[in-house]
Amino acid sequence: MSKHLSHPRDRVGRTPVGDGMVRVGPILVLPEVLQSFFVEPSELLAEFGLTPDFFTDPERTLSMSMAGRLLGRCAERTGCEHFGLLVGERAGASSLGALGYLMQSSRTVRSALAAFARHLDIQDRGGTVWVESEGAVSTLGYTLFDSEIESLDQIMSCAIAIGTNILRSLCGPDWHAQAVHFAFARPKNVEPYRLFFGVRPHFDAERTGIVFATQYLDKPIPSADVLLHKLMEERVREIKLTHGEDALAGVRRLLRTMVAAPNCSAAEAANRMGMHVRTLNRKLAAAGTTFFSLREEARKALACQLLESTRTTANEIATILGYTDAATFTRAFRRWTGSTPSHWRASRRPGPGTGK
């Protein structure tokens, strides 16, 4: 039981969202879902130093580390392997506060999702949202920064359920997912996922996301409201001013979405951040690091996440990360961890419902 209690990274309260933190708004229904399984919320939450009242204020924050362990413990106590999915099913854009209302008041789905990806940090600094288009299909995805977060499967299930609800509300009743990908191993019972998403998800994927028709990106949003949108833009700007983010944090955030892309270069990162590559390198040097070091950090995080949470082979991970062959990847992984990918994976012993 002690493994669920205090942790050095645990932080809770009603404070601005700092690194590794997330607002509780999207999981406010957690006590309610526990009760549906006849589990007394106060008893379980006490293991984490929380009370049910904590989940009455969407502006309260907690560390993503605690959120993962909390969802994992709930899955354990209820015997429900898809507990995180059930929590996410009951949340949508409004659970994201000002960011959610900014999206709902946007003119098109494209501009709403761009705002989602650009401003998620006011709501969540434990992960990042990304949107990619390739021809007729686009993907809305979510990536965690910390590969050591427990119960990654619960967090990702919750996040992608929320993302699906957001897309349904923005795009209208005719929208449907073409595919759903999860970067964790296939659970024993896939049916709850199929019923909610309307498709049978693909597991052991390199990234987690919802695939849908690109044509929806240019669809007008029925709830678009110019005045509300302006008010929410101002509110988001105010929140971001209290947070701040230096170049180092910005590159780390960006690399988690770029690291598996073919052009994961300093020039591309600088371009996405709206600055010259020399400016970016100068800012990173002032912070005591380099783009190469940060890219290696991101590669290590993704490699560890895939090894621990999926059945993806080391050869496949080498390809995903852009290594020319498995031997080169193995040498890099040994440099990062002191172990080979196969030995490291065996030592982690991932299990369903826990992300471990």
C-alpha cells in the first residue's frame, strides 16, 4: 500500500500549472466512477492524502506522477482494466476551462485544434497535444513527457477519450474516428474501447492518437463566437504570462512530438518555434545544453516508453527513432541506461492495468 503514498514529485493544490503538473478538471468525475463500482472514494483517496472535496474544483492541480498512480490504484481496486477510459468518457472541452471555451468558440476545427496544441500548457504540463495531417487523414495525438509515469495506459485511455469527445463536439454528429492508436500493450478486454471509439483500436503503436478525415479540419464550428473567442484569448494570454516558459522547456516539449519524425533537426525545431536556428542554439547554450543532448533525451524517453508499455521490438524502435540499424540503437541505449534494450525491458516486467 505504501507505494501509492507520498512521492518526491507529488504536488497538489490550487496553483499555476508548473512542469509535470496537470489541472484536475478532466478527472473531476473520478470519485463518481469509483462509487459506480461500490468503492468508497474517501478511503482510496486517503492513500494519496486527498479527499473527495479535492475533485470539486477544476482549478486544483496535481502532479502527473500522482495522477498516474491514482488512476492505476483505481483500476486495481475496482478490478476495471479500462478505468481511465471510463473517466475520460465523461469529460470534454469544457473540462479544460478557458482553453476548452477558446476551442469551442473558434471559427473552424483546424483553428480550434491549433489552439489546443499551442495552449495545452496552461492546463497540462505533463504531456503535449499534437496535430498532424497527411493527405486525406489527420491525427490528434497526446504524448507524455515523463517515460517513468506509472499507469501510462490509464492516462492515455483517459486523454484520448477526452480528445474524442472534443472532436465529436467540434465536428458534429457525422464525425467518426477512422482509427485509434495506443502506445501501450493490448488489454485483455478490448470491447469497452471498441464501443466508445466506434472502431477497434490498434495497440502497441509508436504514438497515441485519433485518426480522422482531414476534411473535418475546415468545417465551421456551430458554437463559434467572435466575442467569446476574444475574451478567451485574453484569458489564456493572462494565464500564460503567470506561467512563462523558457527556450529549454519549449524545445523539450516540442521534441516529444518531433523525435519520431524524419526531420528532427535543430533547424526544424527553430522553425516551429518561430526563431532562427542560431538564436535557438544560443538560448540552449545559455541554459547549459545543446539541441543534440535534448534530442538524445527525447529519444531515450520514447525508447523506454515503447519498451515498457508496448510489445514493439527493439528493431522496430530503432527504425522509429531513425537509427540506421538495431546495433546502433543498442549502443545508444546502453549509453543512456547502462543496459541493452532486451535486459532493460525484462527488468521492468510491464503488467496490464498498471502501466508497469
